[in-house]
Amino acid sequence: MKKMEKAGIFMKSMFITALVLLTVMLSFPLAVLDNKETKTKIETSALVKNIVRDTKKASAYDSFRIKYKSSGKIEKISAIDYVKGVVAGEMPALYETEALKAQAVAAYTFACRKRDTSKGNDYDITDDPNIDQCYISEETARQKWGDKADEYLKKISDAVSKVEGYMLTFDGSAALTAYHAISSGKTENCADIWGSDLPYLVSVDSSFDKIADNYLTTVQISGDELCQKLSGFIQPTGNADGYFTDRKTTSAGTVKSIKFCGKEISGFDIANALSLRSANFEVAYSDNTFTFTVYGYGHGLGMSQNGANYMAKQGSSYEEILSHYYKGCKLKK
């Protein structure tokens, strides 16, 4: 009897122990799973917070305050939208994608440098191409392109997006990425045009510009009209065929200075007064008419946009284009 009681007690104890072990085993995986899910939620939440924080930090800085020449209004625009507007305003949408990418990097770099040097002002950059670079809104671009607007806007948007945030630097700072439409066959040295030296804005070959449409243009002006347009410099006297003397040029052909009726005037002042496409010109006189033969389009510094397009057509990447026109600069994001 006692043996049977002991056996019963033993069996009952074993049953209770087994039941406890089974309960623990069943609950353990759930506890582990619950801990893993909680940990995952915490990690995901932290990641999202970091992404949001970084995005806010980037968006707070990566924008530009543009001052419009026509209205004087100042508007803050995200960097990528600004660059799209510059590319749309500065480079033909028909150009090759790699050329558009090169233009986007140059435009972004130029704007970053202006922003860095405009601290303390209420704007970073203007939309005046004579001072900074042209910028147009999507609405203006649509008016400009008409039925081709969707196609061109997408092409530019895709090109800009692929190089978003990339800039050219020299010695760790944003480079002064000047650019122009068509060179005279080679670009200019910075010191010859702006009077100060920048080691990355040096004369490079761009001979393929010579086959560009409108590489060479001619402007004919009557003697009376020329005297009127240049009267702000000096009142012309003497024989018209002797008005222009002592023409001095850079190695690329841009007129550094020329004497008009004995007064020395810069080639750029002459070009602006007479609406010439560049200061790289020759002048001849016959039958009371002055004929200006003009080479290229723009100041001739930095990247030739036509040259960039030609290089892209030959298979060059935007990196190769930028490396050719901005010597020694580094591409950085």
C-alpha cells in the first residue's frame, strides 16, 4: 500500500514537472519572437528618424535664394529644381545627355560658389546671365518649347538627377565654373579676360567649335550708327577708315583692347555697345560701312557648351568633358 502511494506521488510529481516544462517551452519561442519584433521596430524607427533628419539637414542647406532681375523679387528654390531651370535656360535641350550632365554640374558648382561668397546678402544668386547664369521656371520653359516641352523637360530632369549634388572643386573649394556657348577654336586664359589667374581656367583646344553653326557671324554698321553707339566713349573725329587702330588680342583672338579715334577701349566694351556675339572680332571699313567679323559666342572662358556637345557625340562622358575644360578640378559629391 505504501509502495503504491509512493508511486502515485512520484507519478503526480513527474506530471506536474512535465507540465511546467511544456509551458516554458511553448512560451519561450513567443518571447524570443516578441523580442526580435520589438528590436526590429526600434531599429527601423531609428533608421527612419536618421533618414528624416539627414533629409531635413540637406534640404535646409541645398537650396538657393534667387533674385530676379525683372522684378527684384527673391525666391528660395531647391537646388535640383534650380539646376534644372539653369540647364533649360542655358543649354539647348537637343544637346547630348552627357553634355547636359556636364552643364548641370557646372551650373550647380557655380551657384554653390556664389552662395559661399554671398553670405550676409539676402540672396545667393541672380537670374541675370550677364552677372551670374540664366534660370527659367518650368512655366517659362513650356512656353519656350511648346509641343516639345514634356519631352525636353523629362530629358533635362533625367540628366540633372543623375548628377545631383556633384560639383567641381579645386583645393577643396567650389570652382568658378565659367562657361560660354561657342569658343573661337580654343578657350581663354582667365588672366587675359578677368585680369586674375585661376589655374583651372586656362586655354584648351576646342577646335571642333569651328564647325558649329553660327561660329562665324558678321555685323555691318554704318558710320553714323557706329559713331552714335560709341559716342559714350569719345566723340569721333577724323577719317572713318582710321577710327580703329592698335588692336591687341589674347592668344585665342579675343580683343583685349583697341583704339577708337585714339581712345583705348576694351574689346568687351565694344562688343557690348555694338551687340556683337563675342569680343573676338576683326573690323574692316568700306563705303561708309564697318564690317565686324565675329568668332564664337560668349567670353570664351571655361567650358564651351558647343564643344561639350561635340565631345559627347564622340562618346565622351560628362566627367571627361569637365576634365577637359576645367583642368585639375575634382568631381565631388
